[in-house]
Amino acid sequence: MIFSMAADAVLLIHFMFILFAAAGGLFALRRPWIAFLQIPAAAWGAFVEITGKVCPLTYLENYYLVKAGSEGYTESFVSHYLIPLVYPSGLTREIQYLLAAVVVLLNLAIYGWMICRIIGKGTGRFK
């Protein structure tokens, strides 16, 4: 039971990391120091998608599942709702490239807007 709970916890952390990598730059609009955490997270997410590498969190999830005596995911709340989001069926290399592009473009837009806002405050154009 403890290993099953650990696997669910890792999956939840994995899902939150994906959200943070993709759109965590929005938090940096209020707290600019978050950019120092979020930019590397976004870079890692894009790298994993572009190269087709497996995230270490996936190995950790599977380790706990095996220790729990399971070969696959059980039908807990976390497994039922989050696994399809983290591991969608029909995931192809083209879709992975698209996901990487979305992560990069979304973050470029957020940080570009943030930089324009900072520069604009210095010139008095944005208030």
C-alpha cells in the first residue's frame, strides 16, 4: 500500500512539474525569482519531448508500482484522471515535437511580455 501511494504521489508531482514547465512563467509575472526555477524546468521539458528521452520521474513511478506488486497503474483517482494527461495514447514523435514547441513558444510569449513590461516601466509607456 505504501508503494502504491508513493507511485501516486510521484505521478502527481510529475503532472505538476509538466504544468510548471509549460506555463509556470505566469507565476514569474508576480514573482520574478520564479523564472530561475521555471526556465530550466521548461528547457528540460522541451528537451525530453524533442529527444524522446524518458523523464526520471517515469522510472521512479514504475519502480514504486513494481514494488507495490503491480505491472501497470491501478484505478485510483490519480491513476484514472492524471495518467491519460501525462501519458496520452497515440503519442507520436510529431506530437512530441508539437508539445515541445508549445512549451517553448508559450514561455517565450510570457517572458517576452514580461521583458516588454519591465522595459516599458522604465520609459513610462506601461503602467
